Amino acid sequence: MSDDSTKVEVQSVDEEKGLGVYFTKDLKSSIQCIKSAARARSVLGLVRRHFRRLNIDDFLTIYKTYVRPHLG
């Protein structure tokens, strides 16, 4: 016994974001990598603008704290 009123048409999309992860209709991860790298570059730019003089240890600490998490 089938009822036509319970059928729902599913919308097709090219890209969807769920829980911070981008999914494409072909399930390739390239869009996720592109967006993660862009965000990491943006944060790195902020670090470079606000911290002009850093020694290597300070830079590594800031990099590991603020930039690297966007690459994961």
C-alpha cells in the first residue's frame, strides 16, 4: 500500500558543509583542502602583520597554536 503524499523529492547540490567539513557530489576532498589552506594563509597573514619581530621559537609556538589547526 503506497501513498503518493509521503514521497519527498531530494534536492541535488554540488557542495554541502556539515560539521565544518565540505562534501561535494563526487566526494573529492579538494574543496576542503583549498578552504583549509586559504584559512591557514589568512591566519598566517594576521600573525605576520601583528608580530613583526619574532625569533624562531616564538614563531613556532604561534604557528603551532594558530595556523596549524586550520590545516588538519
